[in-house]
Amino acid sequence: EPEVTQTPSHQVTQMGQEVILRCVPISNHLYFYWYRQILGQKVEFLVSFYNNEISEKSEIFDDQFSVERPDGSNFTLKIRSTKLEDSAMYFCASSDWDSYYGYTFGSGTRLTVV
Amino acid sequence: QQQVKQSPQSLIVQKGGISIINCAYENTAFDYFPWYQQFPGKGPALLIAIRPDVSEKKEGRFTISFNKSAKQFSLHIMDSQPGDSATYFCAASMEGETSGSRLTFGEGTQLTVNP
């Protein structure tokens, strides 16, 4: 079964440092997403990406965040200057031409900001 | 308007029993209601989903009941097994042709099935 792959699985960074979280979505999918889950809380939408541009973003996705699809396979989330409150699990997801079809999440990157 | 409220927060069921998790939403524009199962350290995995044009959908031991007028939907797990022990999230979405589908999640229910 096709998978969404995320790397690294765990990243520890110092406050103020930049981090890049990487994702390889399912190859024929058209829509790409980032979500985050603070420990013990619900999963929250960050951003969706379609046709090489951001299509929707939440109020969480401020100027500290950016996304990019640098080539045909990778999808990245960059946090410019990390804060303690950015510590969370970050999930990448992708879906097909029917944006509900095959909506699949990766296993996540646990980001710890110290 | 975008919120999805889920209850209970935690649920303990005996093996073979029925687990019931409830969700309520406010935005009548939502047109897709999935349930996700999450094991520790893993991403959410789609369990079952429903659209508002049907009142019930069943897949194996999992059933979604949908009440459009009450803006509520629920997950029933029949013959609950210890392997079902996980966190369950309801979600809701509006499909956007160019924006994709932003999922709004409920708060989650920690289900424990005792052997």
C-alpha cells in the first residue's frame, strides 16, 4: 500500500534555530498538507498546497512557517526561528484528484525545541 | 463555526462490548466526515468515512451513524477487541476544488479495551 514518508522521525533543536521537516507524499497525489499535534491534544491543520502554491493556511501558519515542493517528490515544512511552543508532532498528508480520495497521513516528525 | 466536538475523552470497554464515540459539528457546509484511528507514535489512519447523504455506513465491525438535522455523528465499534485500543478522532471537511480538503479534527477519544 502506498505510504507518505516523513523524515526525520525525531528532531531536537535549540530555540531560535531553523528546522526543515521533510515529506515524500504518495507519488500520484495532487494535494499536500501539513498538520501538527501538540502532545495530548487534537490534530490541527496548518497548510494545504496544490499546483505549487499554498491553497489554504490556518492562523497557526504565520510568517515563521513556509512550505516548498523543491522537486517532483519532496514536500517540506520550514520553521524559521523555532520557539518552545513549536514542540509537537508534525504530520504530512497527501490526497488524490478527488481530494478526499486516498487522504493519507505520514507517521510524523516529533519536533522538540529546547 | 469550524469546531468539531468529540466525547467522551476516554472510554474503557470490555472485550466483546460495543464502543460508542460521539461527535457534533456546527458548520453545515461540511460534506465529509471521516474517523481516524491513531496508535502511539503513528499518524492518523483512516478507519471509515461518511457523506451527509446517507445516515449510516458499516464496514466490518465499524459503523458510522449520521444525524444531519442534529449535526451529530458517531462511531460504533462492535465486538471490541484489545487491538482496537487506540485514540480515535472524528473529523469534518469541506471539499475545495483548488484548496484540497482541510480536515477539522475533534479532540480525540482514548479507547481501552480490556481483555
